[in-house]
Amino acid sequence: MLVANTYSGHRVLFSHHHLFLDLMATTNNIPDLEFEPDVLSSEVLRHRPVYEGMTFPPAVRIEALKELKTFQIRPDDIFIVTFPKSGTHWVSEIVSLLLADGDLERVNRRTTLAHLEFALIDDVGKDGARYCYMYKMLQNADSPRVITSHLPYRFLPEQLDEKKPKIIYVARNPKDVFTSWFHFRKRDPRFGNLPWDEYFNGAISGKYVYGSWFDHVLEYWNKREKGNVLFVKYEDIKMNARETVVSVAKHLNLTPSDDVIDRVVHSSSLDEMKKMYQRLKTDNQGPFNNHYGNAYGSNSFVRKGKVGDWKNHFSVAENEEFDRVFQEKMKDSGLTFAFE
Ligand code: PPS
């Protein structure tokens, strides 16, 4: 087995997000990195795999999706599941801060840097890139593991039903999800410069990775009555972060003091998270911290953080079309969102 700190000097990258991770700094406390002996060609790395009717980012390999079904769940695992751009990093930070009693210095972001289904890939785009699966690293991680994923439920490990770990599903109004994603994609040259209107048509028809926003969100919405699933809305955190922090803590059977709650609310605000990612980059902390700093610049996962940014992109006609589709797909679900 090859351990992380034998890779000093290598550059490792998440191909989906095109994230460069320097493995130069100390790599203490990081689960073992076990790179596969075979290599990936640049062709594979451009390819978006399709599995059981769904398209995935290049860093998600079909064999991993198959193996994931038997991933061993621990009852104290905490899953954060989202459709992309819905607040994954925000809620990961809230959960991680709660686990660290609100102490920023003690926060463990090791397992939240990527999604369960992703592979770390070195030298993306070059023939001979090697890969190592996130879920294999998670197998060795300390408990409690905070595990993030964009997977629809049917792709998640089978043991979820039996072990019933806590799941937090984060949903965001889809107009802002697509707007956020549009900006994120713009930073990745492999997507080309897709103009907004073309992007909009693909997004509304569920053409991109992880499929239809509507299907994704409704699947988890319909599981919300199950005791282990907490359904959280991005806009609710924006409106009243404290209330969300309290309900997340309750869901995780944590009993933080008022002081801890205050610190969690403070440190998970947009401005504080921006500072935190910038600091991680400046401090050149281990690879898992550098993920944040090096991915598309220091503010990769903290951009505007607003409700209603879609208004800067949607035309009147697009908005009407979107509202029609939204009404149709969501009718009878009882699920509503704040759009501004
Ligand atoms: S990813 O790539 O799917 O994991 O992205 P994800 O983390 O789910 O979503 C990124 C968006 O979440 C916003 N964000 C926040 N908003 C408010 N407060 C805080 N603290 C916060 N942290 C992240 C981030 O800015 C992205 O949204 P946009 O609209 O692009 O700003």
C-alpha cells in the first residue's frame, strides 16, 4: 500500500472540478492514498461515463459506482447529499464545526473535500494519469466520517437502509443552482464557452451530470419522513442560519451550548468561509486543505452565496418557461422554494 506522504511533490487533481491538490505539505492524519496500478488515458478523462441511464463527471468511474454498493457503512457516519451547487460545502462546514465544538482550529475537513463517488486523479488530461478512489480513503478514515455525495439514492451503498446513518440532504432553488453551476463550469476549459441560453436548455432538461434536478430533489424529499433523513433548504440557512444549525445538531444527536452554536453560525458565514479557504491556501496546509485553495482560485466553492442571483441571467421568457416546468414537475409534492 502506498501512503499519502510517500507522494510528496506530486500534484494530484480532481478531474471533475479540475482541482489541483499539492501533496507537498505535511500529510499527517490523512487516510492512506492508494493509487490504482493501472492508468487512465486522456480520452478516458474527457469522457463522461454513463451508468444506468445517468451521466457522471469524468472522475466518477463506472467500476467505482459498482463497488460503492458494498461500501461498509458505520452507524455514526454522517452523509451530506446534494445536487451540485446546492450548498454542499456550506453544510459540510456547519457539520464539521459542530463536531469540533465550534472550534475552527479543530475542524476536520479531510473527508469532505470530495464526494464519495469521486476519484483523485493525478496529471489529468495526460496519458498515464493514475487514480485513487475517495471511497477507499474513506474506508480507513476515523469516525465519525462526514461523507459528501451527489449521488441519487439508488447509487448509494446498500447498507444505508440497514445501518441507517444520519443523512442530511441539502436542496436549493433550481434557478440559483443552475446559475451557480453556469459560473462554475465557466472556470473549466473542458466545458468550452457554452453560452447561457444553450446551457439553460441543457440544465432544464436534465442533460448534464447527475441528471434532472427535479428527480434528484424529489427522491430525497420523499424520504424526509424517515427518521435518518433531514431535508435542509439553502434559502432557510440564508434566512436563519442559527435555526438550521440547531436542527442539524438535533438531527445528529449533538447538544451544543449556545456559545458553540454562535461560533458555528459565525464561522460558517460566507465571509468567514472565504477567509478560511484563503487561509488554508496561504498556509499551504496538507493536500486536503489545498483542495479549497487551488480549485479555481481560492473562492471556488464560495462565490456570491446569494438567493436570487438567477435574475442576472434568466431572460423573462426563460423564467416563464422555467416556472412552467417547475409547476409541472413539482405539483403535488408540497415542496416549495424561496426564489428571492
Ligand atoms: S459543489 O461544487 O456542488 O460541491 O458546490 P456546493 O458547495 O454545493 O455549492 C456552492 C454554492 O454554495 C455557496 N456557498 C454559500 N452560500 C452562502 N453562505 C455560505 N457560507 C456558503 N458557502 C458556499 C457558494 O457561494 C456557491 O453558490 P454561488 O451561487 O455560486 O455563490
